[in-house]
Amino acid sequence: MRFILKRAEIAALAVVVAGCGGGGGGGGGSSQFPTMGMPGTPSPARIGANLVLAEVEVNGMSGPLMLVDTGSPFTLVDPSAYPGIQFPSSPQVMVDLTFGVFTVDNVPAVVTTAIGNGDVPQIVGGNLMREFPVQLDYSEREPSRAFRLGESNMAAVGVEQPGGSVSFTLEGGGMGRISEVSDTTVSIPATRVPVTVDIEGTAHPFILDTGASEVTVRSSVYATLTADGRSQLSGLPIGTAMGHAQAEVTRAKTITVGGQTVQNAPVMTIGDAVVDALESEVNHPIDGLLGGSFLREFLVTIDYPHTTLLLQRYAPPLMVNDEFKRVGIEIGTGSGGHRYTAGVVYPGTDAAAKQISVGDEIVSVDGQSLDALDAIAADESLNGTVGTTKQIKLGATAVPALSNTTVSVQVEDLIPVP
């Protein structure tokens, strides 16, 4: 995988639109793309960092996982991941994508390695998904069933019935370009899924964004939430389509969409550049992105042809692996003898009290070596139950006495509930 950082606020890919009005969604008819196989069949995918990453073959060749991202109007393919395929030199190509036993042919894809300084993985984008029903299963009980594409009547097992339903009309699109990739102008279909999100009793216009690991809000909305003095976390490193960034994070007491409420979900702000770009594309106010810290509580079905978003809570409720209940460290990449280091050490945490410093090599957590793990698995090893401890083996460290030792570090709630 091409993830570097824990969070992946890489959706809502910035598009410079020359003229809006790309038209509505699939409209209930058949896909504009030729297909083969069995639509709606469970497709292998991985759940990590509140994101769905699907196993996809490109032109019959396996490669890195692809982020299922309603916030990107484009499908993105990294040509370096497929050395056996000769891609045209143009920034946009036609590819065949296979999801398990279901293949979609002639999908327009942008070929690039340049997004987000390498943090942004390959993407299954809205230009493909808008033609089909899409189902995302965050439960991880059956990882092979985490992603489904192509069938309206997909089974809903282990969830509350009927769930919350939201109707939508696809927005955005027109003639434009991906500013981070190319100056070439291309036709962009309407892919934005607008939703009304109630945060602590106030309704806000949002865009559904499965590629955002956290619910993301305008700085003004964030300021209103934190005006009561609730806990915040600053300096959270994330990867965005525009490069590396740092976020501020708090918890919202309630977030409600379609009658479905999640309590104490993490909410972040990274400034207003992304939501401002979205406003320009859809021609109306946007206050945020409905991301994974809300969506992970539900089986999510986005039926593009029938313009309906369905949120079905898991029954019994899913035991969420809260990414802010962890030791006070964020994973960084190493440049020495080990793959990972402490990328951030949060002040006031037990990790800081134990004198762990930014740049210290992290060799293992609770006996599990991190060198062979991808970045998501390595980072998730630091999550846990508040009040317990993690045994962190260090390599080279800034404090000589800590080098090549194992330190017991407490798991804390980095953002206590408001």
C-alpha cells in the first residue's frame, strides 16, 4: 500500500471546474460501461483507518489496494504498480477493473503517481461508482464481504431494518481538471452526494465522502463545537490530495443523518480549502465531509441508480475500534534500521512522560514486530482499551537510556468525550 500516514483525508479531490452541470446519476438504467460476471457479489476488501480498500485487478493484473472514494470524481491508477501493462502517455486512459468475479470495462482513469506527495493510494472514484449500487461493510466480521458493486437488491445481514434512508441528487461535474495532476481539461460527471448532517442540533450541508477517515468540518463549525471548552487534539498528521497537513480533532456529542445518530464521533478540521473547492463545484454552501468516523457504525449502501443512501446500524452494535483511544503516539516512517518511528508524540500523554521522542524507532508493540506490517496495521497496533498498557520495544532513540529497551506505555483517550 502507498499509505504513509495514519489518517487518509484524501477525498474530496480538488477539481477546478470550468463549467458545472455534469448531469444526474445513473438514473436507474443500465451502466454506461460494459460489464461481465456477477454484479453485487461480495468482493475482497480491507477495512483500515475507517476506510474501505478494495482488491482490484487492473486490465487483469493484481496491484495495490484501491480506496473506495465517493469524494473523488475520478478513478486513479498508478502505472508504476503494473509493470506488465503499457499505459498510453495521456493523463487519462481506459482501463478494465475486476472486483472479485465482476468486471467493469472501459473505465476512464487518470494515470498518476503525483497525488498528495505519495500519500494518496489508487482510487475507485465516483465516475465508476455512479453507475451502480455500492455497498460498504465496515464490520470486518467477514472481510471478504466488505465491498459490493453492481446490484440494487444486495443482502443486508446482521443489521437493523429498515435503517435510515436519504434521497439525493448527484451534484457537481462539468468540464474541468484535477489541479494536482494535469492541466488537461476533461469531462467530469456529476458525482457529489449531498447530505444534510445534523451536528448537535444544527443542520449543515455536507458531501458524502467515503475516502475521508474522519468527519471533516469547516473551521467555523469546529470553532462553534469547541467554544464550550471540550477536549481537542492538535497536530494530527494526515495525508491529503494536496500533500501533508495537520488537523485539529474533537468529538461531537451527536451527529445525525437520515434519523441515524452517532454519539461522540471524532470530528476534524483542516482549514477550509477543500470545502471551498467543493462549494465552487456544486454552487451552494458546503460545511463538511461525512466521513468514516460516522459511517463506520453502519452498513452503508449508496444506490446511485435509485439515488438513495441507506444507513443500517449493525445489530448488535459494532464494537468500534476508536483510533483516538491509544498510546499518545502517531506512527511515522523510518530511515534507519527499522520501518517505523514515532512521528508524533502528544504532549501530556504517558508516552511523553516516558520520554519517547519524535524519530525514536518503534520495533514492536506487544511482541508484534512492525517492520513487516503496512502502515495501517502498524498504527492500529497502538490502539487499545483505555487504562491498559502497551509494551513498546524501541530501537535507536533520542534518549540513550531508552535505546533498545521495552517501555510500558498507557493507553489513553486522547479526546475525552464532551
